Amino acid sequence: MFNNKINSATKERFVKALLFTVLFSVFSLTANAQCAMCRAALTSEGNKTKAEAVNDGIVYLMVIPYVLVGGIGYAIYRMKKK
């Protein structure tokens, strides 16, 4: 996976980052979803701007993981290319 050109400090940072990511992915805290509150706020009449804001927030939250995975994939691609 690593070649001899990469120094030990870089390897250590990579391992720490990987361990940090795995630990926080496995040991995440549960949170109470606010779906009932969103539904109540959006079902009332005349809240078209609120509904659009909630939809924009959902799209924003959906895009972040794809950007992160794409960035990691690109970094791996560049490492393999060298």
C-alpha cells in the first residue's frame, strides 16, 4: 500500500486519521429525529418558503457525504497513480 518514498510521519498521520474515522463511525451517539416537528411546521398553510428551506437543507445534508467519498476516492486514485 505504501511505497518507500512516503515517510513514517505521513504513514502515522494516515493511520491516526483512519482510526479516528472508524472509531467515530462505530461509536456514534443516537439522536432523536425531529421529523414530527418538521412535518407539523410544513403542513400548515402558507409556509411555502419554510418547505423550500427544509428541502434545501435536506439536499445540503445529502451532498456532503458524496463530496467526502469523492475526495477520498480521488486521493486514493492519485496515490495509486504515482
